[in-house]
Amino acid sequence: MVTPPARKVLVVADPTPHSAAALQYALSHALLEQDELILFHVENQSTWKNTLSTFLRRPSLASGSGAGVSTMAPNIVPDWASTSNEVNFLDQMKYACEIAQPNIPVRIEKTDMDGKDKANVILSKSKDLGIDLIIIGQKRSLSSALLGYKKPSGNTKASKLLDTVEYLIENSPCTCVGVQKKGNGGYVLNSKTQKNFWLLA
């Protein structure tokens, strides 16, 4: 049996439920044993406190039934919630990955936006690292899911997130998958070749 070539898989890591869903999908469905997982965080100090406080209001990180991923919740949520914005959630994410997929090497990469657009920072880093697959959490409204992507007006966080994900999907030289967690434990996946693909848990 021919072993598939090793890949570098980048998961965009943020202290948000969308990012947690993307990591769950990567661990339970996307990663193969010979792959390397890279948790990449783009630091933006101005939005850190608001993002973290929003995340901490969520009751659970891993409510889905993905194989081996249910162990993430008890290991991550208490530590993230126990301290202020200085908590290193990336270490907690890495620890959860090592529990769920102990044979897959995991490393952390992070960089500052330096006034640049987040999507282009991610694209630039993925090229530098030779990434084969980008996985990013996605928050989509019902209208955008039904009607397709349209550049949103306004300056809301949801619009920024949508802009970043859709831009990466359309412009990344490697495959980029936007992941949205559904209430039934499944996912809705978006890539350049597949739109609104439902994956049941």
C-alpha cells in the first residue's frame, strides 16, 4: 500500500468557537498520520480582549462527537477561563492536539499583523512554510450561505471574518477549507471546489 506524501496542515488558531471548530474538524477528519499540524495565530492586540471575552461566554468548546476530540473541552476551557488576556491559549490547543492525535507533530507559529490585512498575513506565512492545506473557522449568515459570497458593507467582526475566510478560499495557492460547526455535531465546509458541503458527525 502506497503511503500518501506528508503534508503541512495549517489551522488558523484564535480564542474563538469558530477556530475551535476548525481544529476539531482538522483532528477528526482532515489530518493523516504522516502530516504535520501547524497552529498559526495572527496577533491583533486591539481586538484581543473582546474576542476572548466572547469566547469565554460559550458553555463548551467541544460539544461534537468527533473521534478523540471530545477530550479537548476539559483540557482547554478551564485553563483559558482561569486567567486574563495573558493566557496562552495556543499551548492549550497544542496540548489538546497531542491528546487527540499523539502521532502527529504539532507546532505553533504566530506573527503580528503590523497593520496588514489578516488574510494576506496568513497567505504570506503559508507560502513561507510550504503549507499544503489551510483550515480556518468560518461564521456565515444564512443569506450568505444561500446566495453566495458578497463583500459585506460595514465594519462588523462578522464581516471581517467572512472577508478573511472567503479571500483565503479564493486566493490561496493551496487548498483552503472554511469550517462552520453545526448544532447537530456536523460541519458545513467551503472550499474553491465545494460550496456548502455538509459533513455529518
